[in-house]
Amino acid sequence: MFDRLKNYQRPVLLFSAGLDSTLLLTLLIESHAQFDIVTFGREFWTREQKKRADAIIKAFDLKVFSYPPSNVSFIGDGEQIGLVREYAFMGATMPMVNDVIDGQTCIADLDGHRAYQPPMKWDLVLIGSRKDDKHYAFEHQVIPDKMWTIGQTTFWAPFYDKSREWVKAELTLRGLDADEVDEQADSGNISLCHSCLHGVETYCPKENSIIPPIQWEPARNLAAFRAAYGFQTK
């Protein structure tokens, strides 16, 4: 499965501790591949998300990189609110979309450092995504193909043609946790206080007072996101 890694000087795995990225990590280690590991947004993970990831990192004695996004924004579909963080890779930008769930960290705390260049010159980014992955942020499929190139960076989803059931079976075969998790442990979520994004006056724990809603346009942001990152189904 990983023979093509020989054609790249510095591959990197995007690791979220979800089922797909955990299996991809495990198979890479089994194949004795040389690769770096990056994880994003750990500072906003829930206790359950950190516990799941830390158990895997400790079990494999991993060295994991992280760096800030180049841009942060919100999108919505009328019911859900999503956080979009864009990360720079050698001439490319990749979005990470998380569904926002209730939490204590204020959305204002997302302001901070931005990284417009990656810390390493990775030429191949491995992603544990499949063609049947669905999210409202994308009108069609989440990733365009098994392999694609933007700028100087190639993106590769080795499990593109696999199913969720196959991933879970392979994890079980290796004695790894293949259970679906609740929303607090789901790596597709991010825990934030976001009451001010719902269009009504609300109590703000940070200000300890009632505050007006933030004026933003979820549908317009969603359309802009799809224009920038949406892919048509083949």
C-alpha cells in the first residue's frame, strides 16, 4: 500500500486520533515507513479527545508536530455551526472543518498566532479520508480523489476506496479500539462557547453579562467555502 512513499522525501500524516487516522498510523508503522506526524487544534480539544489521542501517542512513543492555522472562520447550514481552520502546506492550503459543540472556551480565544508557511517542507500529506465521507460544508465529496496536487504539495488518501466497516475491521484485527465515540470524544468536533453566533442576545460567561449577537452571514460564508474548496463528484 505504501510503496509510493519512496518517491517522496518528507511525507507527513495528519493525525486526529479518529478511527481512520489511527488505522493509517498503525499501517504506516507496521510497514516501517519514514514519516512525520502533525495534529491540529489540540489546545481546543476536549478532555476525552486528548485522552484518546494521548493513549495512542504513548503506545507508539510518537513525536507529533503542531502549528497554528493561516486563517480561521465560521460557516453554518442553518442548524449547525462549523469552525474552519486553514493550514499552509508548501504552496497549498488545506481546510480542517470541525462541528462546534458546547464548551467553555470562548470563540474569541481562537485569535492568536497565524502560520502562513509550514514548519517543515513536507512534499506528501497523508490523510485518513474516504470517498464516502460526508459533511454539509462540501456539496459533494470531502476529498476530490485518492491523490491530488496543489502547489508543491501532493495529498494522498490511501483509504479512498475503503469503507468505514473495513477500517473498523482492520482496527479490531489489531486489537485496537474500533468503537464509535460520543460527541465529546469525536475528533470531528470542537468544543467552544459559541452562543453569540446564534443571532440572539445571550449571556456571555466571559463578560458576565448579556451581550448582543455577533453579526455574521453563515450562508454566505458557506458559499465562499464551497467555492474555494468544494469538489464535484466524478
